[in-house]
Amino acid sequence: MPIPVRIVLVDTSHPGNIGAVARAMKNMDLAELALVRPQSFPSEEARARAAGADDILASAVVCGSLEEALAGCGFVAGASARLRSLPWPLMTAREAAAKVTAEAAGGTAAVVFGSERVGLSNEDLARCHVLLHIPTAPGFSSLNLAMAVQVVAYELLLASDTAPSLAPVREKPLASAGEMEHFYVHLERALVARGFLNPDNPRHLMRRLRRLFNRAELDTNEINILRGILSALAPDVPPGPG
């Protein structure tokens, strides 16, 4: 049975990389691929580079947004070669693989990879619990997209043998990516309505709050409690979706 971890590629510009990613996934017992705004897919070049992993390409889901691609996912790791000025919880590929596979024991988890040219945007990373970073030799940190997926997929395969014993015990499942986004919309509206957040000059406040709550790994019950608090403190604010 394939490892229940979704690989998500955002804004992939070269179809050959999609095929090479599918091949890497097939080698390491991963089957679920989501593509956010690929420049060219389906593609004969992708099929050729997949080298027999046609079933993964055939079942790949093309999405219009990262939010759509993460539907139903709980824990999310964002892979990036760039470290950020606003520090984000950081894990190596091996550490993140252990965490992702453990969380996947209770539902689908995901690893997100950005475009070949610029990687993940700060907005995309804000939807992730941790930043997954693959250390490289000093002075040359450029990994091909498929190479990066191969490294992470290998670590996921190794971690999957021990993941059940590492799975955290939760009263309720981890809040999904969609539930977290609905909470952030509600929170931002409440902060703006009460004058705490200036919508014309938000700076890093919402990004810092996302980092704080993502680090807490909130479950569905905790999200409902927080949204109830927001509704009680700001009853005039429309809560948005969810």
C-alpha cells in the first residue's frame, strides 16, 4: 500500500520535471501527486521522463491553487532551498520525513515543492507547518526539482517503516489545511474590525500569527474553540467559510 503522503508541485514550468518527479515517487512507493498551475500538463515530455510511472501521471490532480491541492491534508511540510528572513520552524529532510509519515498515520499529510525558478513563495510557506530544508555543499545550494523530490521521497520510504510507533496520540485529528485557512480569514477579519490590524499596513503580523498557530499543530476541536472565541469577541464580524 503506498505511503499516504501527497506530493504537491507549485507552478512547475518544465513538464519533464513532472515526469521525473513521478518516476522518483514510483521508486519510493508514493502515489499521490497534485499539480498547482503547471505550465504544461499533460505532456509527452512528462510521460517520457516518467519512465514507466504513467499511472502516477494519469492520477495526478491539476489544481488552480495551493489551497485546493491541500484539501483534506493535515500536516504540511514546505520544501525550500531558501531560508527566510522571518524564521520558520525548520527541519532537515530526514526530520521532516519522520514527522510527515507519523502524521500521515492519522490522515493524509503533504510535502509541497515550489517552482524551479523561485521555489515556494512566502504566501505558500504560510500554509505549511514546517520548512523542509535539504542541506547542500557550501556555495552551491541549487537542487533540480526532481532531485529534491527524490531525496525527500527516499527519506519518506525509510521513515515509513517506523512511522506507526512515532504517530502522536490525538484526541481529535489535526485540523485540515482548509480548516486552518478558514480560521485565518476569520482571525484577520476580527483583528481588522477591532483596530488591532491595519489592513493597509499588515507588515508581518498575519504571517507571524500563522507561524505561531501552525507550530501549535491545532486539532479540529481546538480550531472550533478558537473560532468560537472570535465569534464571541467580535459577533459583528462575518466568520467567512467553514
